[in-house]
Amino acid sequence: MRLPIGRQQKALLPWQGTTLIQYQVNSLLEAGVSQVVVVLGYRAERLRSLLGDTSGVQTVLNLRYRTGKSSSVRAGVRQVPTDTSAVLVLSVDQPRSPELVRHVIDAYREKKAPVTYPAYQGRGGHPIIFDGALLPEMARARESRQGLREVVQRHRARANRFTLDDAQILLDINEPGEYQKAVG
């Protein structure tokens, strides 16, 4: 999870009647994700309190969050059982509807490729599903090696990149203007 956008922490930004973090967790659960691991860093207790004791949701603290997304990936992967069939990765600043998440899950189930992700107008987007066999590679993700992009690139020839006509695949809220455009 990145540091705040403008003066407000991204995860706390209003989104469709709730906050980004609550929307994202609820969307994943509604889409059928059986276990959601939320990696927290900056102001973790405030975010944890928003999630409460939601069934199917586990939080983990990443004290190294300032070092980049890869440290959060590693913290989250450590919580995933080694016999997990697949891992869906999605950042809090990439809100996705339950319907979109279901499309990606269905695409993974259909082909069981090492990596599955949607594309819109020729550009790859999110969420990304990694086959459970890639957990050891994910656990070695480092910012210096492009994080999970390195894993995606390594398995690109066998990846299931499929087209969906849905612009939210590319939504990534990194700047105040992007947020304003997305809610507008």
C-alpha cells in the first residue's frame, strides 16, 4: 500500500459509498475469493479497524511498506498456504467491481495458465491471478527486479492475457487528479 494521495491515505478515500479498502475487500469476497489477505503498513490500526472481524479476511502488517510494493507482496505471500491453487493480486488503489474480478477468476479456471490477467484496448491490467505453483517466485519479488512484473514476464509465453471491454481494468489511482476523474 502506498503513502497517502495528497493529504489523505488512499485506502480511506471515499469510493461508492464506502472507502477504497472496504470496497476492494467486499468486491473480492462478493466475487468468490475464499480468503482475502490485506497487507497493511501506514496507519495499519486505523485500516484494520475498518475491516473489523470480516469472515474470510486476514490482515498482516508489513513494517517495510516504505521500501515498495514488493515488500507487501512478500508479506502477503507468507500468509498464503503452500497448497493454494491460485493467488489474485490487486492493490487498494485499483478498485475493481465484483463482476470484473469474477471474469478474471473464470478466465483462470478455464485455462489454468501460470499467469492470468485482463487487457483493455491492448494494454494489460488488473487484477492478476498467479497459479499457486508460482508462490515461491512471488516470495522472491524485489523492487530492484521489477517486483511481480518479473514473474509475469518470465511466464509471458504461457500467460492467459484475455481482452475485456471494460476500462476499469486500467484504473490505477496514484494522483489526486486520477482519483477526481475516477469518481467523476
